Amino acid sequence: MKAFASALTAAAVAYGIPIAPQRIEVYEQILGNYGEDALVTAIKTYLTLPTSRFFPVPADLIAVIEGDVGDDEAAGEVVFGRIARVGSDSHAVATIIDADPAAGVALQALGGWYAFANSDEAPKYQRRTFARSYALAARRQRIGVPMDGRPCLPAAPDAPQLTDGSTT
């Protein structure tokens, strides 16, 4: 992650602060799943924001990469409406999920399509749960983090590996 280290060092120079190699290593550990290109772009973007008055902490860079949660939740509301309209037509729901994998993840948060279609829960609750789950899945998909429930942060180097290579 040489380019990321260089960009972070350049940001430190721009803010007039010293940066220790240990701090760069910590940033790399915390942000490693985002990919070097995304991180370098996030630093460059952060430096041009009018609200960026302090050196970025990892949460600042994550916010730049992942964008506004509200936008993804609004998109989730739209997708929920499409799924609600097709109702019990499993083929139509499958078409929506095939086109947008985040919709499938959000539907699983409601217990899957069958549970959704046969639920007595208030539609308002379902809509809110779906939209929030959709927003998380869409962000994870956009930044290349698995949407299968694995943790966002990298596992400790000594974490036991499962047969599929995951640590959870």
C-alpha cells in the first residue's frame, strides 16, 4: 500500500503535522479492505472538501468512500416498493434480485421472500428494515466488501482459518 502511505504522508504535510510510520500502519490495518485505489482517491477527495479542517481519521476516509447512507436508504425504499408491488410473484422478485444483489441481502433481513410475502408485520417496519439492510449491502457491494455477513475489518493474523478461507 505504498501509494496510500504516500497520499497519507502528503495529507500530513498539507495539514502541517508529523506522521509516524506506526500511524500509517494502523490506518492500513483499519482500512485495508477498501483497496489502495479507493483509499488514495478518498484522501484526495477529503483534502478538497470545504469541511476538512483537520487531518482525516479512518472514519473520515470511510465516509468519503461509502458516501451518504441516506442515498442508499432512499434507493432501498424504491426497491422495496418494486418488490411489494410484485407481491407473491416469485419470478418477478427473482428478476429484481438478479439485477440487484443488495435487494436479495435486504430481503434475507426480513426472513427471505416467503416470510416477506406471508408476513403480518406492519409494512412500515418491513420497509424501514429493508431500506437499512439494502443501504448496508449496497455500500458493501460498491466498495467490494463481501455481502455475506463476514466482518468488514480484517481478521487478526493469528485467527483460525475455516476450510473456505474465512475466519467467521
